[in-house]
Amino acid sequence: MIVDHSSFAVMVTQLPESISVSKFKATCLAVMEEVRRSGRSIVITKRGVPIAELVPPTSGTRGAEWMGSMADTFEIVGDIVSPIMDPDEWEALSE
């Protein structure tokens, strides 16, 4: 069975307010992109019962903001490149 998910992107331009879990599983990348693009959330249902809600990202969650956010929060002490013990003591090399 061949599934072409790219053709589904045309069909998803008008997302319903809810989608079955099986349909979401088959087309999740296209559905996630449409939620991101449109800014509208969608409820994922299993047998008609809501099990999850896919919401678009908030405007403050951009990758550039977290880059460097941990700068100057820790200090490297000692040698982090060399092995912690002498290679002659390695059990794997003794055989």
C-alpha cells in the first residue's frame, strides 16, 4: 500500500474541529503543519471521545530564544576528553 501524504495537504486546508486518531496517524505531518500555519487547534478523538488536542505553538516558542539560554550556568572542572581510567585497566581490552 502506498500512501502519498503530500496529496493530503490539499485536502486539509479546511481542518475540522476534530479528527479521528486513525486519520490523524495516517496524516499527522500534514495536520500538524496545517495547525501551525492556520493557528487553529484540533481535537483528536478515539471512537468519538476526545483523547488529545493539537494546538499551534505560542509566539514565544522560537528556537533562537533557547539557543544560549544555559550560557554561564555551569563550569567544566577537570579533563572532559580523556578516559576516566587508564586504558590498560579496561576489561574489554584485556582479552
